[in-house]
Amino acid sequence: MGHIGSPRQMQFEAAIYNREVRSALKDNRSHAVLGDHWANTQYFSVIAETGSEARAFFAERYPPDQGFVIADLTPVRIAA
């Protein structure tokens, strides 16, 4: 990711939850590692040039193979 303020830079907001935590809570259990709050959508932001770059950033930090789901990724233009 580049320098903040680059003309091509965008802020992206991701809505992320964990499907394994949701499943556990539906069965009246807690996940062995993650807190119950991961059943609810959590919001995070990153500065990136493209949506693909932003999605890759979030997928690395919140791996899909560990149950994380990027439910939405929204670009927000950075004010100059």
C-alpha cells in the first residue's frame, strides 16, 4: 500500500464476522479461541489503491480458512 494522500488511494471499510463463532453461538456454545463478539459484524478500515488490494489485506489478517467472512467491502474517497 502506498502513501496516504496519493490520488489513487482510497479508504476501504470492511464488514467482517466469523461464521464458526456464529455457528457455535447458535448451538449455545462459545468458540474455543475467539470471543463471542465475532458473531457480530466488526468494522475495519484500510488505505489501499484497489478493492482487490484491500480485500487481500483483510484476508491475510482475518483468514477465511479460520471462519472469517468479509461480508462487505466499501470504498470511501479520502478528502484531499
